[in-house]
Amino acid sequence: MPIKTIEIPIKTIINILKDLDDKAKAEIFEKVFIEEEVESLSKGEKGAIIRAEQEFKKGATVKWPFGK
């Protein structure tokens, strides 16, 4: 079967996502952005997680754009 391509403006996709409930948004986020990792974290990755957690505790993070 040949692959078909369609073009959808990003603004349309964003509006569709904004109209979804939180459960649907979370499911899409997990399926699109989260990959299962099987290898151990490197020292650099562990350090990045520690820094991110510190920034979160300080309130220095950016809110997810689909939040209310």
C-alpha cells in the first residue's frame, strides 16, 4: 500500500490538542515523547536529572504549554 502524505498546519494541531481533556493529552504525550530506556544512566544524565529536580524545587521551570 503506498504511503499518503497530508499537510496539517501546526496551529490546527495545537488547537486540537488544547481541546482534549487532560487524560487524552497525557496519553498522547506518553506515546509521542516517552521512550523506554534499557541502559543505565550516564554520569551526565544523572547530573542533568539532579539539576532539573533542583530547578523544579526552586520554581525555575517552564509550564507545559497545554496547561490551564
